[in-house]
Amino acid sequence: MVSVMVDEKHKEYFRLYYFQYMITGLCTILFLYSEISLVPRGQNIQFSLDDPSITKRYVPSELVGPLGCLILSVGLSNLVVLWSCMFDKDQLKKNRVTWLRERPDGISKDFHFMHTSLLCLMLIISINAAVTGALKLIIGNLRPDFVDRCMPDLQKISDSDSSVFGLDICKQTNKWVLYEGLKSTPSGHSSFIVSTMGFTYLWQKAFTTRTARSYIWCPLLALVVMVSRVVDHRHHWYDVVSGAALAFLVIYACWKWTFVNVAKRDILPSPVSL
């Protein structure tokens, strides 16, 4: 009987966040669909073989690949929150619960805080991913190594009177390599690492008693990943800057939605104290 009551309380608690769960799930699906099934419209692509901004060498081995970026961003940020909430509670500030919406009876303040923090993080990750993927497809900008990816057909070039070409001159048989060359702006690695490390930095500053030196690694790690994208010829400088700017906007919106609005605007039920 007691276990049934506990389950009902938890179900009632999680129902309060159905909308956030729905947004997270929908944005994740949209991102995966855009990455796997959609490509920029190739008929609109025009480029010059003499353009120095797209004639860098294609480097198959990236300093920070897609999997590495996910581990450093999604994995590490979640680990910091989980570790702090489960094994390092002494470092958490005592007034942290006043930032959150009212918790139902039967839900511990520690679980409530951890759940809300992780939910905010997942909102940031999923919304950032969906918007980044959509912008890459809409903008369709060429990567710095595009010409090398394209492997231009010299015969077609010599037979043409034009100095501007389309994808029809590309001999690249690996379509994934070719179409990835059309998705330079904004930088996905930059938006992912800045959104997660930005949240991790702000979260530790707002809710823990740690000194700033203990989490200065967050912006430093983000900077290293951003620079690696330019070094690997995957992005122009403005790609990583635009990716970072997008990440900051998503962090601001989700943080305000999850924490600040509760404390200041009273959109949700009044906060509780310890």
C-alpha cells in the first residue's frame, strides 16, 4: 500500500514537467532526423575553385570528433550535476531550493533539486541541437575544406566557360563526406560544448560553494574545442562564434524558464524554503 502511494506521488510529480519532457523529446527527434535524413539543397550551391576560404585540406582525423564532443559536453556536464547532487552534497548551497517550483509532499528536496537541474540541462542540450541542425540546413554554408571534399572533375572544369560551379562537378562518391561539407554554419561542436559547459559553469557558481578556480576548466574546455574546429579546417572563425552565440541564447532562455521565472515572476507555484 505504501509503495503504491509513493508511486502515485512520483507520477503526480513527473506530470508537472510533461511539457518540458515533450519539448526535450521533440527537439531530440528533430535533431536526429536532420542529421540522418536531411541535407542542404544542393541545387542552390555555387562556389569558385579559387576561393581561399574553402580550399583548405580535408583532414579525416579530427582532434575532437563527434563522439568525443558528445562525451565532453553531454556526458561531462551530466556527470558534474549527478556527482554534486549524489556524492558531494556538502558543497551545495543551503538556499538552492528557493530557486525551484514548489515540490509536492513525499518528494525529497535533494531529488527535486537534482531532477530540476538535469531537466534544465537536457532542455538546453536538445533545443540547442535542434536549432543548430536546422540552421546548418537552411544556411548551407561551405566548410573551409569543401573543395578537397568535393574532388572536382578536372574534365568538366576545363569544358566549362564559367568560373563558378555547382555540385555536379564533384567526383566524391561518399555522399556523407560531401554533404557534411555544406553544413559549416553554425558550428555544432561549438554550440554543444558552449551550451553544456556554460550551464555547468553557471550551475556550479549559483548552487555550490566551490571557488571559481575549481570550475574555470569549463570555459577553457569550450575554448579548446572551438579552436580545434578551426585548426581541423572544419569551420570558419565566424562559425564557431555563431555557434557559441546560439548556445548562450539557449542557456539564457532555459535557465530563466527553469529558475529565474520561478523565483521572480511567480509564474509557477511559490517557492519553498528548507
